[in-house]
Amino acid sequence: MAECTQVHKDTIRIWIRKGEIPAHKIGKLWCFKVSEVDEWVRERQKCRRQQKF
């Protein structure tokens, strides 16, 4: 996930802990649905564009 988003893995862990990124825990592993992460990224980009105006 960190490689795909170009964000440090510790940042991903913080986002998971805060519930800011869609993630599902299976056993000891955190899993991500591509469709959910894509939507999450689109929403974040949309919010950033709106803040610039």
C-alpha cells in the first residue's frame, strides 16, 4: 500500500489506526480493497481541490 500511494508505511499505519483509510484486518494482516482505496484517493483529491479555491 505504501508503494502504491507513495506514502511512508508509518503514515499508512497512522491512517489505519485513526480510521482515515479503508482497511480490513484479517488475522494479523491489514488488507485493502483496490476499489475502496481508489474511491478514498478520489475523495481526498476532491477535497484538496476545493480547499484551493
